[in-house]
Amino acid sequence: MVDDGWSVSPEQVSVVLQGVDVAGEPLGSDVKTAQTLSERRADLMASGRAEIANAWDEFLETRSLVPGMLIDAVTSAAASVIEGTLAIVAGDEAMAREWRGSHPELFESADSK
């Protein structure tokens, strides 16, 4: 058997994805904080003047999609890792079945025990 040091361990992939999930928690919290701050527009008005509130609205409008885009990018990357891992494992299993099927003599003594 050739061991080139490269392999995919679904268990290790799971650990990495769990780490991504944990690392993403602050991003989710920041999105909630931004939403809360965006709802406090009235706090930015003084004596009926809305200049600061309008500036805040403009600031949020130009940046409102960024947190969601980041979350989508992380989610998409994690989904791709899962799909890739499943494909590699399925391919490894298919190759092993095919190889074992084409070399039954190697397994006859092991199977008969």
C-alpha cells in the first residue's frame, strides 16, 4: 500500500466545520447588534433635526448587505467542504469495492475465516 500522507478524515473535517461554526458566532452577534443599532434611529435626532439620523441611514444602506454576504460566503464554503468530503469518501469506497472485486484471490482466505 502506498502512503503518500494525504487522506481525508471525515472526523477531522467535522472538527474543522465545528470550529467554523464557533468562529462564526461573533459575526452573527455583530449582525444582531447592527440590526439593533439600526432600529435606534430616533436616538440620533436632536431637536427635530434628522441630519445625523439620515447619515446613519445612508451608512447602513450602503453596508447593509455586507454581514449577510459574509455569512452566505462562510455557509457556502462550509457546504462545499461537506460536499467535497462526501464525494471523496464515496469515491474512495467505490474504488475500494472495484479493486477488491478485481482481486478476489487476496480476500478469499480472509473471508473464509
